[in-house]
Amino acid sequence: SPDEEILIDYGNEWQEAWDKHVEDFLPSPDDVDYLSASDLIRQNTEIRTEEEQKRNPYPSNIQMVCYYQHIDYDDDHDGDNAQYFEGEWLIYREWEEHNYSCLRPCKILSKDLMTAQ
């Protein structure tokens, strides 16, 4: 059932080892610019274009991805694809769903500032 929850008890030894790992974790020395995605989101950093990233890159462990959703066009569609791409853009600063197969690496080539409506 979708509302069921399965709990797995790995035992005290495993839990203590996990808690110690979380407490003691340090990024690799190679990752001098390491920043967790959660910390980056909390900073409310503006999304950077490719050009902006040359001057101010994201940390090496951060990857820009875009959400992709396949749209099936109807057979009687008149060929005007514009109607499928107009509208508001959604920017996810937190990903709560587990549909990672819809995330694709992407590059932001330009951006326009919009005023709130």
C-alpha cells in the first residue's frame, strides 16, 4: 500500500557508527571549495549563467540540472509547439520528489529579470 512504511533496524552498532560518521565527516582535501547543495540553497544564491560561472563558479561538487518532462503531442496537433513552452518557469530550490530520472544536466545561457505580478 502506498501509505505503508517499512522500518529497518540495523542495530545499535550500525547506528552508532553512522552517527559517528555524520559527526566526523569532512570533505576530501581535493574538495577545497566543497559546499553541500543544502547550504547553497540556504544561501538563496541566484542561478548563474555559463558566462557568470566563468567569473564565479559553483563549487566543484555542484551540478546544474534542469527538470525535463516529456510531452506527448496529440495526432490532431496543428504543429505549433509554442503553446507547450509558454507560461511560467518553475525553479525548484528543494527537490522533494524522487523522480530523478527527469533531471538532465543543463547550461543556463541567459536570463531575464522579471517583476512580480
